[in-house]
Amino acid sequence: MYVCSCFGVTEAQVKEHADAGACTPRQIASACKAGTDCGSCVRRIQALLGRGTCPRRELLDQGVPALASGTVVGLGEAA
């Protein structure tokens, strides 16, 4: 079933990107452009992503400031 008619992105493709690590509609958009034209599919993408396990989302929920600001600090690096 198509999720994004503008770019022909299917539900299966969104799930594949999610399995590859995309945790947010913005990350899905970066991967396949879904949600970047008319935007009518963004809520469907959010529903597909749900509140599943996502390490980045879990850190954001915990209030890790480096992730909240969009700055990612790798292991062994100082903030």
C-alpha cells in the first residue's frame, strides 16, 4: 500500500527504512523523500513508526541535551 503518493513510497519501504535505523518522519524523509512534498503522509508515517524501540528516541526522551539540540557526540568525544 502506498504511504506517499507524491513519491510513490510504500508502507513496506517505510518499514525497511525504519528497520535500517530511521526513527522519525524526518529521517524517513531523508531516506526516501516521503513527507517532503504535500505532507499528507506524515501522520501515516508517524503511525507506522509508532513508539517502537529507537536508541536515539530513547535518549531524547531521557533529555540528553546533545541529541535534543541536533548535535551528536560520538563515543569518546567530549560534548
